[in-house]
Amino acid sequence: MKQLIAGAALALMSLTGTAMAEDYPDRPVMMMVSYGAGGATDFQARIVTMTAGNEDALGMPIAIINKPGAGGRVGWNWFATQADNDGYTLAAYNVPHFIAQSIKGGVSYSTDSFEPIANWGADPAVFVVAKDSPFNSMADVVAYATENPGKLTFSGAGLFVGHHIAALQIEKASGVKMAYIPTKGGGAAAMKAVIAGEVLGGVNNLSDAFRAREAGNVKILGVADLERSAFLPDVPTMMEQGLDVDNSSVNFRGVMVPKGTPQEVIDRLAATVPEMFANGRVAKKMKAGGSPMHIMTREEVKEMWAQRQATLEELLQGL
């Protein structure tokens, strides 16, 4: 009798899971972004989710909710500890940001707190200065910092985000001390500080910098990646300019759910979201905004997270 009851219970659970997958989603979905409105993550998240309501996607819209603060810590702490795990609360992830922060400690999350769904982009860090700055190359920046130790102020989106990691690498590679200033409000606020002349320079996302340069507000002096970007073919990499700065700060962005989300829901999202990112309208808008796309499946993201965890543990020890 007990075996019959156990078998019936398993069958019921299986049917319930199947029904959940078929019905999901039956109402709008929310996606939390850990940075302020107008920055690269927010800008891109709104583009890549714009077709969510289509019948060939989720069939329900995704609403973006911003929870900025402390370089993403406020939003991701909330997501790891308070967000519902029913599939109706998603979050944008930024790597290396949340992984580096978990390694340094003082947060309530790690890669074990979340389940990746899919990746939409890979945005390198770049060094920017105001359009009227006397600096025209990374050599100019390093020369000033050498002559004025600690006085070269430059902004970024927070501590142990991609911007900060690139900043630490630039300092180590140049052998000079600079004054990195984390700003509240993410990349948008960090860029405004550069344009307004509140700092001498800044490390920011390529996509934010691309739009700012198109508007005639900044110069971009170097890219923290292994190769030049197709969006900025005239801007040399840090390595081309003699600075040993690799691609460790490249900002991977994608979608995740909290641990404990039903597997049926994870499977549904994992099958649908990459196709949503691949939509032609999405690709066109991302390209127009200078936002590099790099679509990865759930399994590819899991592998990327593991690789970045190992790389960052080693890198942060050395910095």
C-alpha cells in the first residue's frame, strides 16, 4: 500500500510539474537590475527583453525593476535572500561583478545562490576622458599619474565590479598609484562624473562610452580586452599600449533566477530566452547602441561562471 501511495505521489508531482511548465508564465514577469536607470545594464536589459511578450517567446512581458546601490550588492543581496523563486522574479547578472564581490566577502550571495538562464552580452571596460581633456593616450594618463602620485582621479561603477578590476589592473601594470572613485548610480553616474569634469577620467563600459562618444562628450583611450572592438576599431587595447591588462574585466550580462526555482520553469526559460535574445529587432537595437552581444546557453553560462570564479580568485589574490 505504501508503495502504491508513494508511486501515486510521484506521478502527481510529475503531472503538476508538467502543468506548471505548460502554464508558465501566466502573468507578467519582473526582472531586477542591480544598477540605475540609463546605465549599460539597464539599457541593454530593456532591449533584450522587449520581445518577451511575443507568442514565439514567453508570451508575457518582462518589466524591469531597478535596485541600485553598492556596486550591485544591494540588488543581488535582495535577490539571493528575499526574491520569490517561482519564476516570476528574474535578475540580470553581471560577471565579474557579483562573483568578485562574493570572493571578497561581506555579501549574502555566491554562484551557488543563483541559477543561470542565458547570457546576452560581453561588454569590455574602456578608459574614458572628457572631450577637452589633454590626455590622448594611456601613455599620457600614466605619465600624469607618475608625476602626480594618487592625484589622477577616475570614476567607476563601484567596488569589485568590472570597472574596478580593470582599474586595479591598470595600476598594477603601470606601477603607479591612481585614485579610483566608485560612484553611486552605476555606469551612468560614473560617466556623468567624467563629462562634468568631476574626475580626470573614468573606467566604464564600452557600450556607455560608445554612446557618450557618439554624442561628442568623451574620448576613449584604451580597451581592456585581448582584441580591438568592432565598435571602436580606432581605439587600441591596453596591451597594444604596453599595459598588461587582459580581458578579466569584460562584463558578461545575462539572466538568472534564485536557487530553488522549479526545474520545469528553469528549463522553459533556458529553452526560450536565448532565442529571445537572437531576435533580429533586438540585435539591431543593440548594435545601434554600441552594445556587443554574446549569446550563451544555460550550460555555457554555467561553464563561464566556473571559469571566471577560478580566474578571479587568482587575480584578486594578486591585486
